[in-house]
Amino acid sequence: MAGGTSALREILPLWSAAPFAGMLLCVAALPLAAPRFWHNHFAKVAAFWALLALIPMLALFGKAAYYEFMRTILKSYIPFIILLGSIYFISGGILITGTPKATPAINTAMLLAGTALASVMGTIGAAMLIVRPLVRANKHRKHGALAMIFFIFLAANVGGAVTPLGDPPLFLGFLAGVPFFWTLKVLPQMAFATAALLLVFFLLDWRNHKNELPVSGGPVTRDTLPIRIKGAYNLIFILGIMGAVLLSGSLNIGSVNVIGIPVTGEALLRDGLILVMLALSAFFTPVSIRDENEFTWYPLKEVAVLFAAIFITMAPCLDILSAGPKGHLGFIMAGLNGPRHYFWAVGILSSLLDNAPAYLAFLHSALGVFYPGQSGASAVSMLIRGHPAYLKAISAGSVFFGAFTYIGNAPNFLVRSISEEAGIDMPGFFGYLFKYSLPVLVPLYLIITFVFF
Amino acid sequence: MPDSMKIKKLLFATRFHDMALNRLKSLFPLAAAGMEEIVLCHIIRREDVGFVPFGGYMKEEELRQRNEALIRFEDWQAAISAAGLRSKSVVEVGEAVPSIISVLHREEAQLMVIGRKKAGRMERALAGSDTMELLRRTPVATLVCGYHEDGQTEGQQEGWQLFNLPLLATDFSNASEKALSFLAGLKGAVKKTAVVHIISDPARYEELREETADKLEKYSSVLQQTGIQADYHLGAGESPWEAILEKAEEINATMIIAASTRKDRLHEFFLGSVSHRLAEHSSLPVLLVPD
């Protein structure tokens, strides 16, 4: 398991990765094949795969397996959920009222604002903050879906590429030892992608706006209500979270044993401070703001359940990948040559499954290739010094390609659901893929591949 | 005592529990106390129709659930009409608590009736429940219908006489006076009641007995002046809500009425609240009157 002994990595059988494969297959296939079943029973499916990973490993490797699973839960899963949940909750305390005019320029400005906010308050926070005014502005337009689709591309994905708070995979990278500000190295790719997408959006929206007939007899762009922001002080708590994460990266205050697993004091301090920010937000924000934002814990509940199973089932798989060519998944690494391959491989996996496990899988693959048998912060540090282009490719690929499908990143389907509920005619899964993400994102990512990798 | 409070409109929020119709019928005697209209309300939880990774927002599922609710409400409205009352149905998609509160404000109802799902200790500690959240936020009197520990429900059987013998639990606070005036406003529906006070320091029972009995006597006489026959009972117990439940069982009360002071979640977590404990643990319906 991630960080497990070298010997264990090399002898872990291939079947130990089967529950992870099964879990990912379910995440990818069941929502499409049986949406209602998945919606009602995803927790049971997740529990099934998690137990299938846990029981044989505990039976075969006993305490060593227990130690590694608990380590994954305490050091990766819990901090991940605390961060994601806190950002999500605090963002829900900021309410933007009013209805902006849905002109191409204003829509573009709103997409830019969402993109800029994504790296500060996370893609999920930025998406939840901006989606409702954007929906209100565009729901009367015939082609209102266009703004929402580019919003998914930008605010819900690409915008999150430059800090560990931006997108879940990058926070997992931070937990694995990637320095907080290192992700800023992806800024050129992110800025390029943002500029290109905004330009394409503006041109398409301008054309639509010019040709659009009103949906129901009114003007194409309705009268507006002035924009007002309530609960803006929650941004202070978001900055507090950023400070807590930064602080944890710069301190070294020893470790304490939590149910037999050593956890660093700085990690505990970070998680404690993040929870304090959450509590402060709950205390200072009137309930009515979250009501008006239609805040619900449900999406986070789904993420928490699925990721518990993903983290558990992923542990043996990451160990095998870390073993490099000697491990049973050495054939995967043999097929990956250079950062370009990593950019697309992690990207394809991110778009079909979820970008967080995809990021970890390919980070461990790269570590396995260059530093077989080693993992943890020291190996990540060596990768950054020796082969930074690989980590850039993995970071950019996992974040950018999350935009490819509705399931690539959690905010995607939230934006879709909120837009559809408001009456915007969003494309279906394949419509989104074939009409928008393939024609727009594939050429863009090809250009990024050749220019930057 | 404040002027007695009249119920003209009642909001009946339901998730279509098996016994919900019986619960609704048990409220019809309120017509004799001046109630004119019942608003039936069902909230389709957003998470049941939205946030589906591949499905997005399931409009057809929403329509299915909406139609199902409206069809059920049609039957219920026929029963309400037969009882000589007006009715209206509201079906919305949203988060349960804010949506119900929003309907409550919009309809200007004076009484809300809700069910309480039996939650495990862990669930209560971690997430609370919609019922408790509603009780914290409601601005109007709220009747909560609870569950027996074995899963059986009381106050929901066919023919249950909800208003036969309400027990008014009082601590003589201003909030309790408001509960008293609310009960007085139920004359017509309520013929007989029992007023109960629990001395929370049993060691001082003898010392406080006489003074407390006088206060109870005053409460009873207020009710009797409005035409409601009232007995009073004095009890003692370190846990007032448990003592109230015991007393309710002892006198065969059909519901419990108590005042509810607005406490936030933190206050309630650390210090508890007698009224909310009653609502949480009672197998009898509990009517809480906010201060």
C-alpha cells in the first residue's frame, strides 16, 4: 500500500488491484446503465468493493495490511474530506443575488470570475458561488446551455489547476509531498487554456446572441436586477483554510500516535484549523443565506462515501504501481513514454472516472518508473527535482480533463443538475461529449501538449 | 396571560408515512376551535431527483413524484372537505427544512404538523434530523408525531382522540404562559386537560410543593375560565422530560403541550432542551409552542 514496504509492493498480486478496478468500473458504468439504482444504492456498492479489498488483504497480510489501510484513511482520506467539506460549506455561506444581463461580455466576465476564484475556493466552491447568477441570467436564452457548458470547462475544472485548494487531485498531491506553491508552475498551461476557452466562448455566444430569437416573446436579454453579495466575510474563512494548509507545509512539530498510526502534528493542526474555519462560518453566517443558496450536504455525502471506497481499494493498486517495472503493473509504465503520454493517460482516466484517483495512480506510476520501490514525500521531492515535467503533465492532465464528461469532476454534474432544474436545456452525457468537449477540448489539449509538454 | 391564540390555518407537512392520513383525521376536531383551512405540503427532496452524475436533473422523476403526491392529496382533500374544512395542496422540490419554513411563511399558517422519523443515536449526533431542525427554526406552534421504541406509533391509529386529554407541561416561564394561551385557544376541540410541573431538584420537593401547587392552580383556573376542565399534577425528577413522559403515561394523556424556547444547535448540544427532548423521545404527539 502506498508507502508500504518495498518487499510487499513487489509481491502484491495483481488481483489485489481488482476491487479498485471494480469500483472504478461501477463509478463509470452504473450511473449510465442504471442511474436510479446507482442513485439509491451507491453506498452499498462502494461498501462491497471496499470490503472485497479489505478482507483478503487483512487475512493475508494481517497487521501490515491494517496499518497501511489505516494510514491511508488517516493521512489521506480524512484530510481530503475535511478540506473539501469545509470549502464546500463555507462557499455555501456566500450568496450572490440579482440577475446580470446575459450579454456575451458579461457572461465571459462571469466565467472569468469563476475561473479565477476556483484556485482560491476550489472548483466546487467557485462553481456553487457563480452558478446560480449565471443560470438566472441565461435561463431565458435559447442557447443558455452554452454558458453553463463553458462554465463547467472553466470554473469547475481548468480554473482549479494552480493551487492545492483548487482541485481535489492537487490537494492529494500536496498531502503526498508536493509543495503548496509548486502547482503554480502549471499557471502558463492554465492561463493558455483559460484564454483560449474564453475566446471560443465569447465568439460562439456573440454569434448566438446576435441570431437568437427570444424564447417567450421577451427580449433576448432580460432586464436585470443589481448584483448583491451577502456573506462575503466567508472569504476570510476560505483564506484561513489556505493559511492553515500553507502553515502545515512549513512546520515540523513532530508526530502523535492516533490508533497506532503516527500522524504529524502539523497535519492535525491543519485539519483542526480548517474545522475551526468551518465552525466560524457556521456561527457567523445566517441560516437564511445557505437556504437561499439551496445548500445541501448531499453531493458531499456522495463524494465522502465513494472516496472512502476509492481510497481503500486504491491502496494496493498504488503500491503495485510504486514498485515500478518490478511490480505486476509494470506493463502500464512500459507503455508510457514522456510527459505527453502522462498528460493524456491521466487525462483520459480523469474524464471517465474521477480525477483524484487518476492523479494518484499516475503519480505513483511516475514514481515507480523513476524511483522504483520508493514512495512518500522524499520520492515526490526527487521527482520534482529530477523530472518536473512529468508532475506538471499529471497535474494539468488530471485537472483539465475533468471537464471532458459530466462525471470527470464533482462540480460538473452539480452545475448540470442546477441548470436543468432551472429549465436550461443541457445536453445529455453523449451530447456534451460529442458536441462540446471533443470538438473544443481535444484540439485545445493537443495544442497544449505540443506547446508545453 | 397573553390573549388566547387562534388557529385558522394549519400546515400539514408529510412524507406519506403509512399512518399519515389517520394523523390528519385526528386533527379535524380543531374545526371546533376555529380552524378553517388545512394546507397539505409535500417536499420532494432535491437529492431524490437531482445531482445524478449521468442523469443530471431527472425532470420525469420529479413529475412522477409530484403527480403521485397530488393524487394522494386529492383523496385527503376529499376527507378534509367532508369534515367541513377548506384545503390546499403544495408540492415543491427543495431541501426539506427551508422549503417547509418558506411554505409556512407564505401560507401564514398558525400551526404546523410534522412527523418524526426515528433516528439512531449516531444519526442524531452527527446530522440531527429534519424534525429537530424544523423545531429550532419554526416561528409557529408545531405538533410532532413521534414513534414508540418498538416502531409502533401512537396518536396515529384510526380514531385516535388527539385532543381528549392533552397534558400541558409548564415551568411557569413567559414561554409557558404562551403555551397556556395556545391551549386556551383550543377550546372547543379540547374539553379536558392536565397541567403538570416537574420539580427538577427532588430534594426540594417539600419546600417548593405548596408554592408550586398555587401556581398550578392559577394555570388550571385560567383554563377553566375558558371552559376547559383542568386538573393539575406535581412531579419531581432530575430529568424533567423523562418525568413528564412518565406522568403522561400515568394519566393516559393523548398528547403533550410544552413551550419551546429558541435555542441554537450549540446551546442544545451542550445544555439540552426539555421541549426538544420531549419531541425526540415521546411516543405521544408533542405540541411545542415557540416563545
